[in-house]
Amino acid sequence: MDLHLKGRRILVIGGSYGIGKATAALLVKEGAEVIIASRSAENLTAAAADIAAETGADAPRTLVCDLTQAGAGEVLTQAVADHWGGALDGLISAVGGSIRSAFEDLSDDDWMANYQFNVLSTVRAIRALLPALEAGNAPSIVTLGAAASKMPYQHQIASNVHKAGLLGLNKTLAAELAPRGIRVNLVAPGRTVTPLWTNRADKMSAEDGRSREEIFAEFSRDIPLARFGQPEEVAVMAVWMSSPLASYVTGQAVNVDGGIARGLL
Ligand SMILES: NC(=O)c1ccc[n+]([C@@H]2O[C@H](COP(=O)([O-])OP(=O)(O)OC[C@H]3O[C@@H](n4cnc5c(N)ncnc54)[C@H](OP(=O)(O)O)[C@@H]3O)[C@@H](O)[C@H]2O)c1
């Protein structure tokens, strides 16, 4: 199927590894022009080389930008101005993550840091890039939320709250930005094999001596498809939502979670 992504200018924040990198790779494969942004020049350079090798296409451009910092919006805007004359066809935000902790162990600072990471990072990027998106062609915004926003996980209260907040952001912005021609959607992954989870499993492994495989097996038990997802399986949804084929889809939050979230809605 032709996703009509050829030549579309798409910025992926949180694109140096994990779901963001897999999304950028698929976009490049489909002929899109891509900028990947993250905090680390080293990670970005490695990701760009991997993507070029994997797709046989030109490497995506890279941009060092820490989305938890107040000036991040200007950094993104400047890059879009420099490379694409200030016009952007798609923004995908894969910045975010969770803290495993009991409720009473989380300080105000922990809550604020997780809010910056999961919500304000995306808010900042969208707000700064609205003029560029308005100048783009059939523009779209896709945010990575989490299945936890529909079925909260134990011991992840901060991200449960903040990812639920992204659902509100998604629905509200979809209505607010529709008159300006911008679609807004969200992909809600379940447990996915990325550094977010491999690092977590390695930490657990150091604490209790189980292997990474044993930990993944344990956390697969409540997943109907009985396994973790691969980043590429999540990327497909983000890429489709960003494509002109999804022209009548806005304000939607679609789980790619192996069936873990059991609610009807
Ligand atoms: N993996 C899962 O099981 C899972 C489940 C549910 C939801 N999600 C959500 O899906 C999204 C992607 O998850 P993932 O598993 O791919 O995460 P990941 O493996 O931790 O990758 C996160 C990406 O964001 C970048 N990043 C981190 N902090 C940043 C910052 N302050 N500014 C800019 N970039 C930053 C990282 O690159 P640098 O280190 O180079 O900055 C990396 O490219 C997140 O929103 C996550 O909450 C993931």
C-alpha cells in the first residue's frame, strides 16, 4: 500500500532509539524527509547511520534538543526553518516514560519531572511548531501515550496520571486544531521491547537475580498475545496516523498493546 508519505517533512522527537527510532526508520523507508531529535548527539548519529543502512535511503537529519528544557520549542522551530523553510507536515512525539514506584515514595520533584517528561515536552513542541504545521501540507500530530492511560498499571502512578492527561490533550487539541487543518492522534503502546523496558528489566535482574528473559516472561503473562510488542509494531500505527491515508481520523487514541488494556473504551 502506498502511504503517500513521499517527500513529507516529518519531525520525530525522541527519535534516537526505541519506538521513535523505529517510526523514523519506517517514515524514511516510505520516502518521507525526516528529522530525528533527542538529547544526545551520539545516540542520534548512531540512529541515523542505522536507519540509512536499514533502508538504503539517505540518513535522516538529526537535532540535539532536550524537550524537558524551556527553550526546546525555539530549537525545534529553528531547525524546521533552516531545513524546510518553516513548513512541517508531521510531528511525532515519542518522548516520555514511567517511574516504577509506590505512591508514597514519590516526591513533588518526582511528579514534576515526570510531568515535564510526559506532558510538557509534547505541549512545548506542539505549541512552538503550530505555525510550521499550519504552513505544511495536510499536517498531523501524533503523540505516544500508553495503554496505561486506559488501564493503569500498578506501581506506575505518575505516568498513569500523566499519560491519561495526554488523552485529554489529544481530544481537546483535535477539536481546537481541526479548523486550522491539523489532525491530532495518539498511539497507546503496551509493553514494548525498547531500551525503556530492557533497562528496567536489567535493573530488576540486578536486584533479584532473575534473567531478563524471566522478567519479560513474567510481564507477558497478563498480555493476551502473551508477548511484548516490537517497536516496529507500534511504529506502523504512528506512521499510518501521520499519513494522508488517515485524512478523516482525528482525536483518536489507538492501543497497540497485545490486548492488555481490557476496557471497552
Ligand atoms: N516501551 C514501552 O513498553 C512503552 C509502553 C507504553 C508507552 N510507551 C511510550 O512510548 C514512548 C516511547 O517509548 P520508548 O519505549 O521508545 O522509550 P525509550 O526507549 O526510553 O526512548 C525514548 C526516546 O526519547 C529520547 N528522550 C528521552 N528524554 C528526552 C528528552 N528530555 N528530550 C528529548 N528526547 C528525549 C531518547 O533519546 P536520548 O536518550 O538520546 O535523549 C529516546 O530517543 C514514550 O512516550 C513511552 O512512555 C512505551
